[in-house]
Amino acid sequence: MESRVQRRVEQKQKKSWLKRIFTNPITKILLTLIIVYLSNFYLQLSQNSWSFSLAWKFAMEWHVEKFLLGTLVLLFLDMFLISLSGSFLIGNIIYITSIGLLGIANSQKMALRMEPIYPDDLKMIFEFTMMKDIIGNTYFILALILIGLALAGLVYALYRSIRLSKRQQIVRLVCFAVSIAGLFYASLFNQPNNLLRKEYNKTALWIPYSQKMNYYNTGFMGGFLYNLKVEAMDEPKNYSKETIDKIVKKYDTKAKENNAKKKYKEKPNVVFIMSESFSDPEKLDGIKLNKSPITDFRSVARQSVYSGEMLSQNYGGGTANIEFEALTGISMGLLNSQMTTPYTMMLPKKTEFPSIVSSLKQQDYQTVAIHPYNTSMYKRKDVYNVLGFNEFLDENTMTHKEKLSDNGYISDASAFSEVLDVMGKSDQASFVHLVTMQTHMPYNNKYTNSPFTQTTSTTNASIDNYAFDISYTSEALKQFIEEINKLDRQTIVVFWGDHLPSIYPDDIVEKNNPITTHLTEYLIYDTLSKGIHKEEVMSPFYFSSLITNFSPVEQTGFNALLLELQKVLPAFEKQMYYVNGKWEKEVSFTKEERELYEDYQLMVYDLVSGEKYGQKMFDVQS
């Protein structure tokens, strides 16, 4: 009996001793520092493809200072969550859960798109449908459970925090204020004279043209901070009202001259079709199929005004950026590298923005956007309002919603039928912009059997199913062209793939020239232009201007500028310049060509970050 009582006393003493240790402020501080340090190491692992050796060398040998600076920012984040919740335990659980999910998301994005997570990507966290489609039901449900438990813990901790003593509340308030101040200052990383940025600059090698290398050289946290809020574009030299006025006068005059040559005709329908991941897999060295999946596309291309290869900014993703280029005529290559997604970072902050949409509305077009998915992805609902679309049809408001498989999205054939319906219901000329979804990943479980198989490498179900997917698109496009040829009104169709899919093995990607992985297929078809065909490499920001060059659609001064630039530099992005039939990392201009390129830079800056002196240049010149 006596020994039993003694054991209980000893157990209570042991528990009391442990409690004193883990409630001791010094212990909490040490544990927090360890957790934050290890969390930064974990993020570095996710950036280095889970290579412990690379992460260790980064943190312990190569970039110790930058690693510690990133750890300091994470310390502010952890301190914020602990002080917000009023609980050391709950705050750290929420912190660890958040960092854990962030690391997994970064690893997934690196694997699929060869790009790291950007701050702006975190805005997509509530795009539940897309997240589920990309990561699968199992991981999605697991993530929801973890987030739910963390939020429940936060609510519980907030309730319990009411009971904290006055002294504890004061410490909590001080920590909260310090952490908020620290995070706010870190958010100003790209502002002039930011001390944190200055400390990074002492040893950091920033790579603006390659965010993958940028994160590699400065660490996950360094790259993440570098991509925080920034101006869309740095001011070019010679920017002034006088300079812009001269440029506007020059190209508005050209546009007026070109428009005067156009004989009055009924305005044509214009259809933009951005086809998800549409490209020819057999252009990649190491990929050969038993038959071509895009034979029908090729037959339409031969009958088109223009066709060829289009330069995509990204491999495996970046849909919204290619769409931005095609609609606005603005190259992503001119914007700051931190401006990773104008659709979410720039356009929602504006009330209007010049584009082919606003230009055609001036010419009495009805303007309709169609996307067979939800309206919130990339903030398209807000962005389309800013660009001036009259109507936006999505998966819920479309009439045609057929799918090719249970695991697939609304088919391209259905989407094309929707476009025909829109044009058929109006007496006005129509501009219809379609962003398809049928060929979106994942591909692995879309079809039980694919008639397309690889003949040069190990069987890959995703590649075989992808080929089957684009063959459906190719066939549907040919049928769509046959239908528009029956219309009474002239109709112009611009069709392009936004990027390659991220399904190819690493050895295949490494085997090919990086330029090849950035080239997709495009065509510009006109129901009235028979027998005229040009095969050209092109950037998507030229599409809308080219239409004004051969059709009754009237030009703006900005169109005239782009048409001049296209003759000199038909395709470019950062470190990818197509000049005189060759790809170069840098480009040398003559004096006249340099002036033309700088005119374009100045006008884009004036629009996205400047004083908008040249707004008139984006209006139709009659």
C-alpha cells in the first residue's frame, strides 16, 4: 500500500517536472527556434526534389546567411500564429500543418510545371474543385481534414485564451505586434531600401528570367520573398509625356492609313480558341507514336491564313499568362519576373484594360467568353469584366455539357457547339473567346483504352491518353471549321495550344532543346481567304493585330505598332528571341529596330505602370 502511494507521488512529481520544463518560456523559445529552422530546411528539401544532400549544403555550407534570413521570416510567421491563438501548442500545430502543405504543393508544382510556388499561388487555395482535380480525391480529402483540424484547434485555442493571466496577455500582445510588424516589413521586400532585401543582396544572385534558378540560388524563402508585391514593369529610359505623344501620333497615323485602305465590308465574326495543352507530342525527340493524333488539325492548318509554332511562356502550365498575351497584345517578357500572373496580381486592381475585347466593342461587336469550368479560376470572372466582355459562360451556364469520359471535363466538341450557338443567336458580329478544358490533366485515368501508343519508349498511360485527348480535339476542330464555312458571315478562327503538358519523363525533357518544350501549334483560319497560307513561328500577343492586317477588322495604333514589330521579332519571351529564323538568348538590333522595340516597351509601361498618357493609342483609328 505504501509503495503504491509512493509511486503515485513520484509520477505526479515527474509530470509536474515535465510540465514545468515545457511551460518554461526558455524551453518554448528554444523549441520554436528548432521548429522554425527545421521547417525552413523542409521547404528547401521540397525545392531540391527532396535531396537531403542539396538542402544540407544550401543551409549549412553554400548559403548560410540567406537560409538564416529566411528562417527569421518564418519565425515571425510562427510567432504570429502562436500569439494569435494564445497557445504555444496549437499555434505550432497550425504552423507545421501550413508549412507541410506548402512544401508538398511546391514539390508537386515543381514536378508538373518545373516552377516553384509563388506568393500569388496561395490565392488559389480556395479553388477547391481545381485542387481536387489536380491532386486527386485522396490527397484533397486529407488536406481538407488537416485544414479543418487546424481551424478547429484555432477556435478552441482562441476560446481558451480568454483565461490567460494579465501578464500572459501582455506578452501575447507584444509578440503579436512584433510578428505583424515583421511580416509587414518582409512583405515590402521589393521596395527600395528594404533592409531585408539589402541583406539578401549581399550574397544573393537573383535570376529574373528563370524563377526555378532564382529559387535554387536564393533558397525557397529567398525566391518566395522576391516574388512578393512589385510594380508590373520598371520604368524604361526616356519615358515622358512628350515621348509617348510622339509614339501615339506615329502609329495612330499608320493605323488610320491602313484602315482607309479597307473597303467597307460586313464585320467578320472573330473566334479565339485557346486549347488546353494542345501540342504535337511527336515534335519531342524520344516520343514517337504509332500514328499522329493531330492529322485533322494539320489538314485545317494547310487551309489557314497562318499556321505554325507558337512560343509559350511556360512548360506544363501558365495558361492565364498566354491568355493575357493573346487578348492584350502585351508580352510577359517585358514585365518584371515577379509579375508571375497578371490575371491575379494586376488586372483585378483595374477598372478597365485595353484589349482586343475593348477594340472590337468599339466596332459594335458582341463579346462573349466561354470557359467550361468554374468562373473563379485565375479570377476570370473579375478579369473578363475588366477586359470588357459582355457575357461569360461557364460550366453552369453553358447549354452543351457533354463529356468524353467519367473522369474528364466538358468536351471540346460541346464547347465548339456553344460557340456556334452564340454566333447564331446574334445579328451582330461576334467575338467569342473560348478557353477549353477537355485536354486538361490528369490524363492517366481518363480513358480505359487508347488507340495511340508509343513506339520508342516504355509505355506511359498518361502520354497515350493525352494523345487520344488531342485527337478528339483535332477531330472536333475540323468539324467546327466545316460548320463555320456554312455561315453567311465571314468568320476568323484563331486556335492555339497554351503550353505542353507536364507528362513527359525527365530524360525526354532534358534530351530536347528547352525552346522545343515551349512551342505549341497554332493556326489562323479565315472562311474567305482561300489559297493564302503562311507558315510562321509566332508569339500569341501578335494574334489580334494580324487579324486587322488581312480582314475588315479596324486597327488601333497599338495594332499598327505590333505589326511593325512582328516583322522584326516574330516571337520572344525572356531569353528566347526568334530573329531571322533562329533562336537566340540575346538579340542585336539595328538603330531602327531598337527604336521600334523601345516604342513597344514604352507603350506597355505607360499602360501597366505609367501615367497612361497614350491611352488614345488603344482606340480604333477611323
